[in-house]
Amino acid sequence: MTNAVDGQAALAAIKEAVGDNGWLADAANMAPYVNEWLKILEGTCQMVVRPGTTEQVAQVVRICHDAGIPITPQGGNTGMVGGAVPNGGIVLSTQRLNSIRELDADNATLTVEAGCLLADVQAAAADAGFLFPLTLASEGSCRIGGNIATNAGGNNTVRYGNTREQVLGLEVVLPDGRVWDGLRGLRKDNTGYDLKQLFIGAEGTLGVITAAVLSLVPAPRDRITAMAATESWDDLLKLFRIMRRRLSGSLVAFEVFTDLGIKITVDHIDDANDPFTDGHRLYALMEATCYDNEAAVREAVETGLGEAFEDGIVTDAVLAESGQQAANLWNVREGLPEAQSMESMVIKHDVSVPISRIPEYVAKGGALVEETIPGARLLPFGHMGDGNLHFNMLQPDDMERDVFLAFKGDINRKLHDLAIAMGGTFSAEHGIGLNKVGDLAHYRSEVELDLMARIKQAFDPANIMNPGKVIDIGSRVSAF
Ligand code: FAD
Ligand code: MLT
Ligand code: ZN
């Protein structure tokens, strides 16, 4: 803020712009907006602002721009990298921007406001016979603007790609308060720079997304869901290859987790049950969709599993016989991110490497964890079909929280170095936020960093939009 008096006047003007329902300023009510769900970062802010319309968002941003007040855009606050945690200024929550504006069945598009819950977007698509394919375990709490701002990945990317692939148009309030109406639902539109792509994955550093036109696909007629057990990462990879060859475009998900993953999920999550009678080392949950011939897709899954049994790759498997059984299998996978935080403190990673190198990454990364944090319980899981693992680790029982967390910088660097050396990345789907600003500066080239800083500078020269997240232009300003 420029000075305290101007700041107070600006906050009063914001309150007037959004009305009584549109702001919160006492500490207890603001707590869920300033602290992250992982219980590590604790932010601060002067006010949480909850505009109800795009015009109100524009008014609020204009006031902040003129007074130099930092804005932290926020959806469901389920992010993994601290991007929505404020450091002063205001939190701009999209919670009240939650209307489904239009479903256009002829063009298979859905226009929604940024604060719609992902689950509500999925339901609106399903009600009209479509599928909105983005699926995350946080879908009941994250909001579509947050998904777009993080370019979220999730469990269906093997077939449908990341959020970016589902977005046709955006409406954005720019850091100076102007509204960019890019709500076009076209599949083809080569008219200069594709501006929407800049806001997708920008994590709120270039503007506030207020609405989006999403691309829908026809709802599949059926899904075939199976879980298989293997005893090695090499076998998981072989299983993936078999399934990809047999199912091709029908394969939508190939998620993996370990014996520790299944154990803590069953321990902590009420409706998660281990479908196997015997314990195994590793598990793959796979799903295929059918658009016409269900029998053929089921047969392909069965034949693939049969081949894997014959080759000694798979030691046990279950094929869901009903929607309920499929949901039960998914409960084991979807309960895992929450279960890990209920079990203990977690140090999280989000690496990706070429799929063929996943077993090598697990072996080398596991050794690094063992030598760096003796007793840490390794918990790799995630989206193996995309080459993306959450190479997480749990606090040892006999280690204090702060002692464990003190290893974070060291182990992050080692595991990120390993991913980069193997042709991978240190952030596959969660983004950069606050936690990985140093990693971005360390691993990305001067040219890339210069271009990113110039983009940020061009959109937000006053640096009020989520400052300090993704790229710290304060420290790169000499580049201009
Ligand atoms: P927030 O956390 O509120 O914000 C995230 C970032 O986006 C911040 O930088 C914020 O400033 C910015 N932002 C939010 N809304 C806007 C807006 N309207 N305009 C501009 N910027 C905005 N992520 C995955 O990718 N894959 C997974 O499989 C996955 N699984 C998860 C499972 C669980 C149980 C949980 C808790 C989280 C998971 N996540 C996953 C992380 C998280 O849910 C996603 O990153 C999600 O997209 C964040 O949405 P949100 O609305 O909560 O955003
Ligand atoms: C998931 O895939 O469930 C989340 O992205 C993982 C996490 O909790 O790290
Ligand atoms: Zn994930």
C-alpha cells in the first residue's frame, strides 16, 4: 500500500463496492482463506473480498491498482504449492462467482463462472449427457478458476490431457481493472497470440479469471475399472505398456500406489477398503471408457490382465462388476492425498520423467531419501500413465515435526536434480506458487526466465497480482 491513510480509504471503497456480503475482516472468519490446508504455510491479509459479479471484481482490482494493494486470487484454497496463501493485501475469493452461465449442447461447450466447484461443473455437464473430464480428489472443494489458474492435471489426463486442453475461452480482470472478454467457444481461432494460454497456469499472477468457456466431450456409455497388484515398478511399467497397447484411446487412467499408500488410506478414510485379501507391494488402478462396444473394451481389459498374469507381471487383480465396485476402487486412490496428511507431516513432490524411466527414478530417488532422512516412510503414488509421481515421504514416528520439515530444502533439491537429470521436471501438475519460486529460478534458463519476467511486467507493471508467486520480478527487474 502507498500509505496507511490511502490504504484504509481503499479498503473502505472496496467494502462499498462489494456490499456487506462481499467482505470479511475478522481473524476467525479469515482463517480458512489465509492458511493452507497442508497446515504448513500461514499467511496474512487485511481483508478477504468476495465479489459477486465480474464488474465487482473489476472495481475491486481497480481500487487495489490505484492504491498499490496486493491481491491474492483464491478459489477453493486446495492448491499444493502455496499459490493462494496471501502475504498482506487482500484475498480475492471467487466463491460467490458461482453461476453456470450457459450449456450449449449443439457446440458441446459450457460457460461457467470461475468460482463454480469442479464437482458442480462435472454435474452440469453430466446432466446434459456430456463429460467434463477433469477429475481430482479435491473436486468437491477446488473451483474451476483455480483449476484453470493451476492448469491442474488429475486422474484422467492419459486420455483427455490437462485443464488447458479443456478451455476454449476466458473472461479475465486484468491487473489494472480492465475486463478482457475472451469468452469465445471456438475450436479454431488463429487470430494472433492466443492470450488465454497465458492465463492458464499463471497461478493468478497475470489477472483474475472470472469465467470460462469449457469444452465438453460426450459422456461415455460405460467404464471398465480394474485394480491390479504387482511386486515391482518394472512390472507396473510393463503392465502400463500392455494396457496402452490393448486399449489405446480407451485408456483414461493409470494410477499407482504402494502398500503403505493402501494401508494409510484404509486406516484413515471411512469408505476406503482394500479389495485384496493378501497384501502386495504395488498397485495400479486403471480405467477405460466405452463409447459403443462395452463388451470389446471389457474384453481388452480382461485379455490385457490375462497376458500380464501369464507373464508373471501381475500377482492379483480385481475387475469392478458394477458402478459401486468401481467407486470403491477409486475411493482407495482418491482417499490417499487426504490420508497422508492425517497420518503425519508430509514432504511432497510432484515430479515427472519419461514414463519409461519411472522405475529408475523410484530406485534412485528412494536411495536419496533413505540417505537424507533416515526413517522417512516413502510414499510414491500418482499418475504413472503421465510419467507423473508424487514422490512423497511421511515423517518418521520418532522424529519431531520441525526436525522432519528441516530436511525439506535438501531432499527437494536432490529429488528435483534427479528428475531434471533424467529429462523430467520438478513440477508436473501442481505449479510453482510460492514454494517452488526458487526451483523455477534455479532450473529454468536465463532466456525462459527473462521471457516470463517480461510477460509479468507487461501485464502487471505495478506487481500487485499475486506478487512473489511463480516469478519474483522484484529481483529480476534489471532485465528490463
Ligand atoms: P486455489 O488453491 O485457491 O488457488 C491455486 C492458485 O490459483 C493460486 O495461485 C491462486 O492465486 C490461483 N487462482 C485461484 N483462482 C483463480 C482465479 N479465478 N483467477 C486467477 N488465479 C486464480 N492438483 C492436480 O493438479 N492434480 C491432482 O490430482 C490433485 N489432487 C488433489 C487432491 C487433493 C485431496 C487436494 C487437496 C488437492 C489436489 N490437487 C491436485 C491440488 C489442487 O486441488 C489443484 O491445484 C486445484 O486446481 C486448485 O484449485 P483451487 O480452486 O483450490 O485453487
Ligand atoms: C493427487 O494426485 O492425489 C495429488 O495431486 C497428490 C498429492 O497429494 O501430492
Ligand atoms: Zn496428483
